Amino acid sequence: MKLYYAPGTCALACWIALEWAGADYEAVRADYKSEEYQRINPLGAVPALDIGGKRAMTQAPAILQYIADTHPESRLGSNEGVENAFELNETLSFLGSDFHAAFWPFFMPYRYTTDESEAARNAVKESAYARIDRAMLHLDALIAQGSGHVYQGRRSIADAYAFVMARWTEYLPKTWREYPHIAPFMERMQADEAVQHVLQASQA
Ligand SMILES: N[C@@H](CCC(=O)N[C@@H](CS)C(=O)NCC(=O)O)C(=O)O
């Protein structure tokens, strides 16, 4: 299977999960603005996972769940029982719909104002800080509750997903280093062999 990614993006979460799962895959760098890639994902966003079906799979949380489901021995998905499954689903939804979305005005300010001035764009970027902080505080509480992990005290796809997005705060005045439970989580993730491999290979 082929994972389409771009450096620094949420697609790296899927790449880390593929590594943790010991999956047989190929990582392909995508130019998400190209027509060629838009035929793979009409929304023009990474990640996409091509497993040789009629169309590529899209949406990071769904792809992460697919990787966990197809590699149950790697224990990257939820614990047994509907409530545990709900909790992972709830966490992935938070990461995709609240956390990821909080960064959009910061990275793509021109999509949130028709005013093309630099001042207007800077105002949009700065308006993102409060929502990002709110999501980071929630993530910090999840990690405190999860004894150093995002979901139920053990490594899961939620760790990979949270890690790649929390890194984006390095572009902000308040970085992940200022959150008491996120900071040690990030340091542990950065020391993980698979994470190091993905960070290096995705920049190559
Ligand atoms: N809902 C999508 C969002 C994916 C997404 O926004 N990916 C970003 C990278 S982190 C991207 O490709 N952005 C390109 C763009 O918005 O033009 C998902 O969860 O996969």
C-alpha cells in the first residue's frame, strides 16, 4: 500500500502508525496542489492511503483506525468493549475536528478573510492562538489522565496523531514545552525510533 504525505503534515501520524504496526507500505511524497494528486484525493489534502482499491482512502482519523484494525497484534486501536471504542473514537474526533481545525486560520489565514493586507492576515493568524491553547489544554488533561499517553495509558494511534500536530505549536509564541503533561509526552515521542525514522525520511 502507498501512503501519500507531505513533510510536517498530519499525514506523518499515519506514517508513524504504519511503522509501529510493522506494515508493508511505501511512503510517497505528494504535491497536494497538483492535478495528479487531486485525482487521488479530490479534496487536495494529505494523507491518502492507496490499498489498491477503487479509490484511495482519505481522512487521517479513518486511515489511522484502518491501520490499527488491520494490525490488531500491534495494539494501536481501542481496548475491548464499546465504551473503550467510543473513547478512542471521541479522542480521534477531538484531534481531527477541534485540535487540527484550530490551526487552520494560523497556517492558511488567506482562507479566513477577503482582506488581502498583511495586517488582516496577521490578525487572523493571531486569532487562532486562543483556540489552539484551548485544545492544547484539553490534550494536556487527556495525557495527564492517560498516564503519559493520549488514550488509556498506552501507546495508540492517538499518540501519533497528537504528536504530529502538537509539533506545530513550535511556530507559535506558546509551544508544547509550556504544557506540563504534553512536554514529557513529546520528548518521549521524539526519542521513539519509529518517530525519528519518519521525521528524517519525510524531510529527505
Ligand atoms: N480532514 C482531513 C484534513 C487533512 C488536511 O487538512 N491536511 C493538510 C495537511 S495537515 C493538507 O493537506 N492541507 C492542504 C490544503 O489544505 O491545501 C484529514 O483529517 O485528513
